[in-house]
Amino acid sequence: MDIPRIFNITESAHRIHNPLTPEKLATLGAVLRLEAGTRVLDLGSGSGEMLCTWACGYGISGIGVDLSQLFSEHARLRADELGVADRVKFIHGDAAGYVADRKVGVAACVGATWIGGGVAGTIELLAKSLSPGGIILIGEPYWLQLPQTEEVARGCLAHSISDFLTLPDLIASFGELGYDVVEMVLADREGWDRYEAAKWLTMRRWLEANPDDDFAGEVRAQLTFEPKRYVTFTREYLGWGVFALMAR
Ligand code: SAH
């Protein structure tokens, strides 16, 4: 059981699989005023950068669940590297329906809300693991400007315009679900560039090392078209942020 192989190729060198820079990830930990010993659950934890750096910088302990075997292995290596392997645990598996054995102070899903079938379902899932008064973190794209056509939405790799909301509508939607938005850290274009452009060099290097692989054609096509697609669409139209929520 794993994610589609193309992501394990294109994002194999990413530590952060979202448009937040390392600085913004640290800012997020700081603005949440995390106390040492706080337990954090992260569904779709990727290569574990959030839990590992927060364990290192803020003394939290954490559990991450991720469907990519490769990213989960990278997460364990990162925990060793930062000396926090005794405090963070990474489980390779499907996070759909995952509920922590012990309640946590922070329950997060950062850039993987399909795990709960969308933002609302993911908030509902995370809430099952949360201590009273705890914080839910949702990382999600939003439209910087609403696409004029469905073609533009597809250029942003969305299925349709309705996949995402504008920032005001996204913020309002959390309220409609009964949550206060108590903090947020938004990505900027530099962060988007780091997330997207890092894939290009990874693809190029991978192609040089694996010219005869079954995926070489697909990776070649992506490397050829992705830079133009990204600057034409995603970079112009999509924002991204992590929103901290507390039940009203
Ligand atoms: N939160 C991480 C990763 C975001 S990318 C970060 O911000 O760096 C989305 C992640 O979701 C990938 O690591 C992918 O492997 C994982 N994923 C996709 N489907 C999943 C599922 N059903 N259960 C658990 N993880 C999943």
C-alpha cells in the first residue's frame, strides 16, 4: 500500500511537501505557543519535518501517519538526525479513519485533507483525537483570485473551481463548522517556488539515473511541461495556508 509512485519520485528530495518554507514552519510552531510535552498528531505527515523540528525546537512529542513508505522512512531518518527519535513516531499506513490512542493537544492535517474526504470530514476526524481545548491544524490551498474558467482551475491541477474556496470563504467555512480561526500562517510565492521548483531538479536527476525505468516517459513529460504550467497557473492563482482552529 503506497501513494502513486510519481510523487515518491518527484518529491523524494523534499523535506517539506507543501509551500511553507522552513522559516514559516518554525513560525507556525512559535505562534501556536506550543508547550514542551504537548502531544501532536499529524495525518499525512510526509517526511516528518513538522514533527521533528517541533520536537527539536519546542519539545513536543508526536505521532505521524503517512501512506508513503519512502517519506515515512525519511521521517525516521530525520528524527534520528535531529536527536528526537525517542519523542516522535512515524507509522506507515492509511490515515483515513486514524484516531490516536491517547488524546493530543494538537491534531494536524497539512496538505492532505482528502484523507478525511475534504476539509470538513478531516476536521471531524482530527477532532476524535483531540483533548478538550486542543488545536486543529488544517493546511489547505485557496484561490488567490477566482479562475475565470474551469480550464484555469485544471491548469492549477484542480478538478474544478469548486475544489477550493477564496481565502475569505475558506475562513468563513471554518466558522460555519463551529470553529474559531485562532492563528494562521500563509505561504508566499517564494514558498511555492521552493515546493514546486525543487521537483524539477529532482526529476532531472532521476531521469539521468533511471533512463530505462517504466516511468521515464512520464517524468520526462512532467519535467518538460511543469515549469510553464506552474508559472502560468498555480503561481498566479493558488494560495496556501495552515489554519489553527479551536472549537467554539
Ligand atoms: N504534511 C506533510 C505532507 C503533505 S503532502 C508536509 O506538509 O510536508 C501529502 C502527504 O499525504 C504525502 O506525504 C502522502 O504520502 C500522504 N498521503 C496521501 N494519502 C494518504 C493517506 N490516505 N493516508 C496517509 N497519508 C497519505
